[in-house]
Amino acid sequence: MKVTINPEKLIHKYYRKNKLAETILLEHSRMVTSRALKISNFLQSQGIAVDQNFVAEAAMLHDIGMVFTDTPELGCNGNGSYLQHGIRGKEILLQEGLPQHARVCERHIGVGLTATEIRQQNLPLPGHDMLPETIEEQIISYADLFYSKNRDNRNFEKSPDEVRAKLKQYGANKVDIFNQWLAKFEPELY
């Protein structure tokens, strides 16, 4: 029997003392989840198996670790850099007994990071690959690229060209991965 979790209840457990951050996280996560489920439905119609229940849960929880970062503009006053929100989320969800969900947290930064990139850029992250591997991890990482939590563009959806422009600063290979996902997940936008 598959255990179903209540992502919003779990978010509230860690954010109950921080209403601003909780509100921002919930708004962002709902937008990401909506897009991820739309993509999941499309892929299912194409005969590609996707665990939609897992996508719904993990998309809601992918940024749960931001509360432990030092990001005042998001209402977060922790001690880590925002780049570490994925590994903080992984820690939370492992503690909650959700290892698959924890993988999504760790691997959803941009289109993923390799151990080489982490080392070469001296990023404050563990030195192993953090690439979305499963179809569900890829869908959530992709959907997340379209939405920001920043005040100026919090409630807006980025266009594929805006996503490409952002990713381009991290290398042409990042844009290539995005384009592959775009063609597979939302071919009508490609």
C-alpha cells in the first residue's frame, strides 16, 4: 500500500513560525506542481509511465529547505546560502522518511549540477553529481525553471526564451538540457 503524505501539512510543520516564507513557498510550489502535473498527464497520454502522485507531492516539497537559508527577501533567516536549499530540503525529507522526495530536493537546482561543476566553481555543496535522473525528477526540475520566488516576478511565468537566457549564463550545455526537456515535456512550446 502506497503512503500518501500531505505536503502542505509538512511544509507548515517547518514554516509555522514564518508566515511570509510559508506563503511564498506555497504559492511557488503550487505553480510548479500545476505545471508538473500537466506535463505528467501529457506524458501519460503518450504512453510514458509517470508516478503522478509522487510528482504532486515532490513538486510541492522541492523547495522545503529554503527556510534554513539566509534569504531575508524570502523571509528566511537561516545560516546557509540559498544555493544550499536543496540539500537542506534533502535533510528534512530524509528525517521525515521520504528518501525519493529528498532526491528531488537535492537534484532540482537548475537542470542539475555535476560533481565537476561543484568542485570547479567551489560551490558550498556536497561533491557529488546532483542531476535529475528519473522522469519525475526531470519534470519537477523543468517545471521549477519557469517560476521565481523573488518579489519582482513572483507571480509570473517565464517564457522558454527567458529560461534559456537565465541558463545560458551557466553554459550552453544547460540550455541544451532545457531544450531537450522542452521538446519532450511541452513540444507545443518548442
